[in-house]
Amino acid sequence: MTYLYKNILLKKIGILGLGLSGKSVIGYFKNKNVKIYIWDDVKKNREGIKNKYCKISNFNETSNLENIDLLFISPGIDLNHTIVLLAKKLGIFITGDLDIFWQDIFQCNDECIAVTGSNGKSTVSSIINFLLTSNKVNSFLGGNIGIPVLNLKPKSNNRTYVLEVSSYQLEIMENLKPNIAILTNLSFDHIERHGSFASYVKAKEKLFMNQDSSDIAVINTDSKEGKKIYKKLKLKINGPKLIEISLRKKNKNAFYYSRGEIINSINKNDFSLGKLSEISSLKGQHNIENILIALTAVFSNGVSNKIIKRYLPKFKGLPHRIEEVTNNNNILFINDSKSTNLTSSKVALSCFENIIWIAGGRRKNENFSFIKDKIINIRAGFFIGESSAQFYRYFNNYFYSKNCVNLQIALSESIKYAELISEKVVILFSPGCASFDQYKNFEVRGESFKKQVLKYNR
């Protein structure tokens, strides 16, 4: 017996890229009575797979690639990778984890809420899952956050999957059809991968491609690109029900924010959930946006105003996103390692005053002038990683700056500077850059910061 995928009888599966997603595919196919062949360009990654169900096969060799029926590519693999291009030339079917999930794990009585965007995806997904679970919904969170989608295999029925999905996953996705699809926002990100901002936006737009009138699309229209996607979906024949989210205007039949309150006007009856400061501990303008989006999704999924009002205050936010580490000797330490672009750092910089800013890493295609209007909040900057010299050259014109190369030195210098100031200050670790120059991921980077801060506070 062979395994059937999209009317293709599969005997031999190829897996390119052996990170979390690649490993989840091995686990998924290992009991499907197929042969599994794996490859990763990094020798350490492929040699780290100790699994009797699969065999290492160099897909750079045409004869090895011709040997497989389907090629799974991990989200981290560029579609212009030589192996992917060769597979296309050979006519080999190529897929990703979202489509495999949609074909074989998702059932007709399940529900799927999928969240994408440049920033806020993890927070929105986590709030949604938290409130659904609080409402006793059988909810499971995964995708680009935490558990890969192919590891989400609960045995119970009537499941609700809350998926954070990245542009990397979406660019190869063809079949996912979420009951509720969400766009949090759009800003310059991952241009080095997608080639242009237009291509990046196009990948995000694919999340809504398969939706019809039985589905809901929640779109933040405060960006020009978000507004374009909203208008495009509005013109779609048999398109999804649209709910527009904005901080710039009060939208009818939506959640909106006015005079410090969260208002639910879905079903055209305004209902105040109360002052935001009373119902949530999440800080910053960006979190107002995140909350509005998340509440729209859960209310559309049947969670009542009463449940929202009761449980939202219990959601405490995510690790590494404007996370308070400790407050000691007039110094508040904030871990914002999840800020991997300047758009995200700008949000963090708007939440505080008297900031001593630690930033830097692997820069993305963003201009430093983007955060110029937040410079008034910054007292000093200590910069790290590949881009430390670039940060120093630009920001030294506006406030005291120092090229510190690594996080340990930057934190030590920040503390010394803070101790010279009599008033309260915030040491904000908000890199505005990817972590891959010095760390495996932003989580490892953030944990390193917290560990070093706690040493100082002993």
C-alpha cells in the first residue's frame, strides 16, 4: 500500500531542510508505508538525524532527486534554492507543511483560525488560543509559533486550530482554507528572501486565496497594503465576510478603540468591554491593535463579551516581547528580543521614556530614519552584532552611542551608564534585527539577556 497525496501515489518522500518543520514531516510520514529521503545543506543538521525511518540522500545529484515522488521543503528553504529549481525542472511535486496539514490532519468538523502579518502574529495567536481555551473550546496553538502544524495531532473531535503562519510558509501554500483568516499588519520584512516588498505582500495575501462566503477575513487596514488587500477581497465573487480593523477610525460592525475603551460593535450594538487599562496588562499602541484583532476572531468564533471581559485581564503577554525582566535600583530592564525589525522596535521605543537602548544584529532592509521620531525617548544606545557599527554611525549623531559588539558588553556598559543617572531609566533590549549573526533564534537571544540581567540583580 502506498500513501495518497493530492491524487499522487507516493512511495518515496523527499524532505529538504531538517529544522523543526523538517523533523515534523519525518514524524508524520514514518508510519505511512513510504520511504523517506532527507537532505540539508548543513552537514551538522543532516548528521543530527538519527532515525531508522529515513535515509540521507544528496538532492543536488539529479539521480537522487529523480528517485522521489514528492519533495517537502521547509519554510526556511528559499524557493530559488538550486535543489528546488531542479525539482521543478524535473516535474517533481513540491509542497509544504500547511498543505499536508490541510489534507490529512484537518477534518471537516474542525475549525481553523490562521494569523499572518509582519508584527503581532504571535501575540494575536496566543490571545485567541487563550480566550478560546478559557471558553472551553478544544483549541490547539501551533505553526510558526511553538509546535509545527504536523505535530498538532490531537485525537479528540471538533478541534479548533489556531495557526501562526509566516510568509515563508504561505509562498508555497496552495490549499489551506481558514474559517477565519487574519492580517495583523504589513511593513518591510524578509525582503532579502522575497526579493521585493510586493512579493512579500503577495505571499501574505495567499492566506485569503481559498476563502469563500462561509469564511471570515479580519484585515487591519491602517497600512496602504492592508487596505489594498481589503478592497481586493471586497471585489471577490463569493469572497469571505470582511471585518475591518483600524486604530485610525471607528469601523461599524467591528471592534474598535475609543477614549481608552474597547468597544464591540459587531451585530451593530455597541458594547463596552471597559477601559483597556482595566481589562489588559499589555502595553503600547501596537497591543491595542493586537487586542482588537484577537477579540474580533474569538467573538466571531462564539466567545461572549462576558467571557472576554472576565479572562482577557488574565493574559499576561509573551516572553521576549516588551517583557519586564526586573526593576531594580531605579532601572527597569525590558526584554524585547522578539523585535527582529525596526518596525517592531519602534513600537517598544514608544512605550517608555529615558531609554537606554541595546540594539543590533543582522539588519533587514530598513532605513534608520524610520524611527527618528522616537529618538526623543532615548538617552543612550549600545549596539551589538553585525550591524553594530552601522547603528553607531547613524545614532551617534543624536545621542550617546557605543559600539559594543556583543550583548554581554552592551549590557554591562548600559548598567554603568544608568547608574550615573539619578532619575528612573529603562534599559530596553529591542534589537530591531534578526538574531542569526550571534544566536540560534530570538528566544535564545532573549534568554541570554534575561540571564545576564538576573546576575546583575543578585
